[in-house]
Amino acid sequence: MSDIASRGYANPDKLVSTDWVADRLNDNSLRIVESNEDPLLYPSGHIPGAVEVDWVNDLNDPLRRDYLDKSGFAALASRIGITPDTTVVFYGDKSNWWATYALWVFELFNHTNAVIMDGGRLKWAEEGRELTREKPVISPTTYSAPERDDSRIRAFRDGVLKHTQADGQLVDVRSPAEFSGEKLHMEGYPQEGAVRGGHIPGASSVPWSRAANDDGTFKNAAELSAIYHDEIGLNPADPTIAYCRIGERSSHTWFVLTNLLGFADVRNYDGSWTEWGNSVGLPIEK
């Protein structure tokens, strides 16, 4: 039994190990995708055969604050050489923040045949595995994408407001200083992006990083359950919304609750604090 299979996850098939990836670098049924916050990492060295998906340029609309549409996703998928049957293996920096964010966006287009490489870029590098600067030569495919489905795993401002008014489960995954309103961003980043600090009323504070080990891998199911079930009392059967500042850290928590703990209905509020903290009249707590 693999280490991942022994951790008690609800859906262990959504995670793969670095060993698993290393054994399948020449598997044509897979596409390895690196997605980072730092755009300099991929060109400095990446897993052989991996392509880059940039969260700003590839996943977001260039004008509206929204994600790419059906035609944009079809073009991206075709460019990176995948079909609906291709297993996409995501990994990246920041304990897979941006990898889970990219996977979440792919699932908006029903590309659910996607997994996360546990430990991400850090674990691969620390194990001394090969990194290359050579970009793979990809043969484009013809990918017929469905319309983006925002109804299942994405939350919007008005829906979040109704959710809070009904005392729904809400998880703020930012740092404690952001939750309290002391800061508008994480430590070490410019304090910008919102007019007001604080948190959405009724939210529980569970920084995303508590779900990860020091090497970037995910904690086991028992450890995660102690945090989300025992500590803050989340019910896996009840609708849950996670948010952060722009939706990337909360995609990590969305992945944990959905795939590792088996919550039935989890939505990522990607508008997050940059929308809520700038909206006129919305309630804020500190």
C-alpha cells in the first residue's frame, strides 16, 4: 500500500506521489502541469515534460475579473496537448497553492481527470530529482470544451451573503492577522487590495497552511479531521464555503475538504476579501 493510500483520505486517487510521477514521465496518457506564483521558477527548471499554466495569463480573462470562457479553455487545453481523457498532474510552489487553484479552474470545465502531486515542486527538488530547462515540444490537440459550470464548486458574493445570513459553514483560510483586520495581505506582501480589513461574519479562522506538512505534503485524514471536524465543528454533510484574498489559498482548502475529507458540498469564493472588503454595505467583523 502506498503512503497516500494509507492516510485515510476520502478520495486518495486525487493525490499522487513524486515516485508515481517519476515512474510515468513518458506516459502519453498524462500531462504534467506546473503552476506557480513565481513566474521565474518554471524557466529555471521543471519536471521533464511538464508544461506551464500561468494563473494570470492562462486562467484569467484579460479584461474582466473572471476566468477564461469556453473558447479560452478549449484553446488552453489544445495548446498544452490534452484531451478530455488525459490525466492532468498538477504541481507547483507554495505547497501546491497554485496547483490546486489550476485544478479547481479545470474542474469548472468538468475536466475532473486531474490530480495533485503531493508535496509539489519543493518535495520533487528536495528529493534530488531531475529538473530541466528544456521546454517540451507539444503536439496541439482539438479539445471540445463545455460551457464553464459555476454552479457546483464556485461561490459568488450574493450567495455568500445569503449563506452567512443562514449561519452556513464558512472558513477563512488567510493568516490570523488578515482575519483580525490587522493586515490586508500576508506578511511580506504589499498591504493592498481592500479598503477594509477583517473577516466575513460567522467565518472560522483556519489558515490554509495548517493542512500541510513542512515538506508541502498534505496531513493525513485523522490530522485534518482534528482541525476541521473537532476544532471548528464543520459538518461534512452541510454546504461549506472557503475564501481567502483572491481565491488561491482557499482552493487549497477546497481541495482538502472535498477530496481528502469527503465533504459533500464545498465552494470556493474566489472574489474573496478583495471583493468583500471593497463592497459598499457588506458586513465585516474584526
